[in-house]
Amino acid sequence: MRILVTGGAGFLGSHLIDRLMAQGHEVVCLDNFYTGTKRNILKWLDNPYFELIRHDITEPIRLEVDQIYHLACPASPIHYQYNPVKTIKTNVIGTMNMLGLAKRVKARFFLASTSEVYGDPDVHPQTEDYRGNVNCIGIRSCYDEGKRVAETLSFDYHRQNGVDIRVVRIFNTYGPRMLENDGRVVSNFIAQALRNQPLTVYGDGSQTRSFCYVSDLVEGFIRLMNSDQIGPMNLGNPGEYTILELAEKIQNMINPGAEIIFKPLPEDDPKQRQPDITRAKTWLGWEPTVPLDRGLELTVKDFRDRFEGNKD
Ligand code: NAD
Ligand code: UDP
């Protein structure tokens, strides 16, 4: 198949491309390189079955493809809050352009949505039928309301135009190739511990998150895309940790002498988050296989290699 991956030069997109290329597909990667980098897809650049297009999805584009994995959107708060209006345009106009493309060429369309659609949840763990607790005027709303509209658009194109959709709600995912200056918690703690800087815990560190290793997530993407289910479907690892526990784990793993310091909690920071993955288990037979300790080891190795300049 010829498969389009928007945001393919980013963290998740590039891992997905590795899997799709290994499966023998033709892949078109579309990215504006806002947070993505050519380094992530370097190994495919000379492959005749791989095409890279520098393009901003807020502009329409004409392509002929069979499937579209739509991932283009900055995912980390510091990046999506840098230009919030642009983040909304990417989620709304960009998603509309990609759905329009899917409609024109009758491609199956996969939306990378997020657990952020649940906001600061008052249902725990979060099931897909929970409608969320989102502040529509807060500093995270460009992203979480943007993704909520992206889901609405997907379902409306499905109902109105018969577009074949798949919607996945991704919970915090980590792994090699995360940007070291990304501002997300796993990459921050690893980079800080390796540089012998204090690990910055926001608030008192009692807020929780559940961390999924990237290879597990990509397996879930491919299974959902090629199943008969449209979603929405949670994909994430139900193992739930406080942020302080995570800091201590990474401190012990890399640098027991590193200090842990506390900084103010950002506005609207969700207090707890854990996916209910019953749907993914029963519909796809999917569940995560990589434990946090193992996933962190692999991520730390990648950061060390990059810091030591061992990689191109
Ligand atoms: P990332 O920032 O590494 O990747 C996003 C990619 O999209 C980058 O390559 C960026 O350059 C590109 N992009 C951004 N705006 C664009 C635009 N207007 N036009 C073209 N390209 C554009 O982030 P990621 O972690 O790989 O996330 C990928 C997707 O998964 C995002 O949609 C994100 O919302 C979603 N998601 C990720 C997580 C996670 O934990 N990583 C959690 C929930 C949802
Ligand atoms: N966080 C932290 N220190 C950091 C970066 C993040 O304590 O250096 C916290 C953040 O406040 C949040 C959690 O870690 O409670 C996860 O943050 P991240 O930005 O990775 O993901 P999200 O909040 O989008 O789930």
C-alpha cells in the first residue's frame, strides 16, 4: 500500500514509518519540521519506496494514497503553547485538509488523538465513553480542544461523507528519539540526570501519569488501522506512577547523586491519568508488553548515545 504519515519526522511518526517500511509499504512522509527532524528518518531518505515532502498541513495538498496516519501536531506543552493559534489551525484546518484528502482518494484515515481530550479527569481510570473535564479557555485548550474538534471532524466526515476513520486516544508515550529539549517529563528527567542537573518536579509530584513505550504504541496503531473498529480507542500502558516516583526511578537508574527540586505546577495540569484499555484488549487483542524499567533503559541508552555524539 501507499501510506501517508503526517508528522512522520516526529517522535511517534518516525517509529511508525520504521514499521511500515519494514512491512514493505510505500511511505510518504509529510512534515513541516516544526518539532520533527530529518535525523529521525535519515535511514529511509535514499530508499525508492520512501518520499519526504516538506509541507504544512494547514495548506491543502493533492496526493494519491491508500491510508493516512494523521499525526502532525506538536505534542509537548512547551511546543504547542509557543504559538497556540497555530496549534489550533494545525488541529482544525490541518485535520480538515487531511480528511478532505481521505475523502477525495477514498483512503482510510487514522487520527492520533490524545488522552488530553479527558482534560483533568474526574473519572479514573479513563474509559472511552467518559466525556472529559476540559477548560476551554485555559493554556492547554489550544491542544486539548483542538484534538476534540479533530475527533468531531473525523466522525462528521465519517457520517456525512463515508470516510473510513480510525481514532486513537494516545496516553503519555516515551522512547528513543524524544527531543531532549521537549519539556516532557521523561525526556526532561533523563536529560537532567545525565547532565548532572537537578530533576525538576512540578508541584509536589503527587500527580500521576501512565507511560507507554513507543514500540507497544506503534503495534496498537497498526492493529487498529487494519481492524474493523473505528474507535475512539485508548492506547496506553495502565501502569500508573506519581511524577515523584518517576523522578526517583530515573535518579536511581542514571545518577543517584542527582538532586530533585520542586517547581510550580503549570496551570490546568491534570492530577491523574490512567487508561482503561479494555476496548483495545477485547477488540484488538492488544496490550503493552514493555515494562517501564526496560523502556527507560532503552530510552536512556538513546539519550546517552546522542549526548556522546555517537549517532548521526
Ligand atoms: P512530535 O512533536 O515529535 O511530532 C509531531 C510532528 O508533526 C513533528 O514532526 C512536527 O514537525 C510535525 N508538525 C507539527 N505541525 C505541523 C504542521 N502544521 N504541518 C506539518 N507537520 C507538522 O510529537 P509526537 O510525540 O510524535 O506526537 C505525534 C502525534 O501523537 C501528535 O498528533 C500528538 O498530539 C499525538 N500524541 C502524542 C503523545 C505522546 O505521548 N507522544 C500523546 C498523545 C497524543
Ligand atoms: N513534569 C514535571 N517536571 C518536568 C516536566 C513535566 O514534573 O520537568 C510534570 C508535568 O507537570 C505533568 C507530568 O510531569 O504533571 C507530565 O508532563 P508532560 O508534559 O510529560 O505530559 P502531559 O502533562 O501532557 O501529560
